[in-house]
Amino acid sequence: MKLRIVLLSLVAVLLFGTAAEASHFLPFGQARRLSKVWTREACEARGPSCASWKVGHCARIAQERVDCVAAVAFHSGEFCVFILENRATDNGDVHQRRRHLRCEHV
């Protein structure tokens, strides 16, 4: 009887641990879509000076994090490239931040 209780407890712990771990997983497609929305909104926020934007390569860094390379080009000839970090939070939201901004004038 004690063995049965121990086994059931172990199964419950494993199932609970798997469910908690899965809630922090960030799907790759969702991160890429959110990166496109963030980059488009950043371009639109600059007004008519923004000529175009693009989200390029994305890579999974961890199960809860996907980073994407993005670029914004301006009519002045300037373009900026950066990494957009997408991270799943404990409450199911996605936190985004821009990293490694590099701007150059062509």
C-alpha cells in the first residue's frame, strides 16, 4: 500500500512539473510574429522618416526565449540593426526588449 502511494505521488509530481515547465515555453512562430509587430510599430513611431523594416533570422536561445535580428531603414540613408529578445514570463505574457542596437549611415 505504501509503495502505491509513493508511486502515485511521484507520478503527480512529474505531471505537475511538466505542466509548470510547459507554461514557460515560447513557441517559435509566436516569437517571430511578435517581433514583426514590434519592429513595424517601431518604424511607424518614427513617422514618415522610416522607409522600411525587416525581421530576419530568429534563433531559439532557451525554451522560454527566442531572439530575432531586425532592421529599420530610413529615408535619410541611415539604417539600424538590432536583436529583439522575446522571453516568456511566468504569467504567460511575452516580454520583448531591444539589444545591441547598431546604426550606420550609407
